[in-house]
Amino acid sequence: MGEMRDTAIARRALLALAVGVVIGGWPAEPTGARAHAERKPKTKPKRQQVRTIVLDPGHGGADPGAISPRGIREKTIALATARELARQLKASGRYRAVLTRQRDVFVPLRERVARARRHRAELFLSIHADALPDAAMRGLSVYTLSEQASDRETAALAIRENKDDFVAGIKLSRQPPVIGAILFDMARRQTNNQSLALARSIVDELGRAVTLLDKPRRSAGFAVLTAPDIPSALVELGCLSNREEERLLPRPAYQRRLSQALVRAIDDFFAGAVPA
Ligand SMILES: [Zn+2]
């Protein structure tokens, strides 16, 4: 029995080592430095850092996004809800919230991603509202970057930005091209998995608070989700094409309810409560 347990522990240690090499073993974070940090006296409690969340209200300016039958514009719903979510995130004391646009202005999609990376966001959430051809359809849905789009878009992004691009703390241009490509791909895959975990957290928590669309977890080639090193998701808060949600989405009380559930989903994501 003891021997079996030893073998199991050894196997687990090996597995942890292998996973550590894949997930955490970046050259930017050498194990020696980590071991040294752990020997330091515990003056500060762990995990007290304030995390940066970038919220991206969809559309804006000349681009209204979807327009409801009664003329309610997606860009307005997105900005109002993002502001409320930012307020709640800040109030929690656990997060710093940055908006990609503060006002009714047009911001190009690439610039939204660039702003998130400049702020070293740990999470990127793009906020939208849908309009579907079938007015009976309603509910919230969450998009992550599709695998195909991920391959194509992030490869293109890598080529464009490689010169001075940092991914997961690694300066790619300082690596031999083959190593840089491998490290980039590993970072991107890890980010994709985290984005999927984020989408699951959102569906779990929002499903308890509001109506979800059929098959609420979806993927598509959204340019705004292509940061290779920031877990990213796009939330369609509801359907402006549906009479009931056209009525609900502009209401501050409904925006507060959506935001409360989104804060819980973000908490769950960082707590690792949802298995990847
Ligand atoms: Zn939109």
C-alpha cells in the first residue's frame, strides 16, 4: 500500500513537472526566482493584487451596432452596461476596470485590443447586444475566438507585431524564430483554454440571473478577441430584436443584475472555480 502510494506521488510529481513546463515554466519566471520568493518572510498576504480588467463597449460613434424596432441602439446599451460593470468591479476592491471607450466614439477593433495589451489586462470582456432575424429568440450568449480564426488571426497578428511584441513576458524577437514560434503557440493555446473557462464561468453565473440563448457558448472569428496573451470573451447581453429584451436591456436595474452576475463570473474565473 505504502509503495503504491509512493508510486502515485511520484507519478503526480512528474505530471506536475510536465504541466509546469507547459503551463508555468516560462523563461520569464524562472523556478529559482519563485523558490526565492517563497523563502521571504510573509509580510504581505498572497493574492492581494488588484487585477486589471479591460471592458470593451461594442461599436460607438458612427457605428450604432444593432438597432431595435423602437430605435434603441446597441452602442448605448453596451456603454451603459460596461460603465455599471466597471463601477461594480472597482467597488469590489479586487479589480481595476479600464474601458476601451468612455464615450460615444468610434474605436477601431485593433485599437481596442492594443489598449487592453497596453494596460496589461488580465481579462478582456467585449460587451454587445444582439439582433436576430427571429424576433422570438432571446437570451444572453458568449463568444470565444474560434480555433480556425484563432490560428489565422493570431498568426497574422504575430507577423505584424513580432518586432517588439511581448507575449507572456517573453520578448519573441529575442528568441530564435523557431523557439519564438513555439513559445507564441504555447501562450496562445493556454490563452484559448483560459478564454473557454471564462466563457463557461459567464454561462454558469449568468444562467442563474437571466435568460440564456439556445447553445449560449459560441465561437466566431471576432477580431476583438485576438490578443494572444489575454483571456478574452465577447458577451451578447441579449437580443434587441426581441420585444421583452428590448424593454429590459435599457433598464438600469437590469444592467445592474447583469453586472452583478458578471462580477461573480469574473471572480469564479480567477478563483479557478470552473475546471478548464
Ligand atoms: Zn455588437
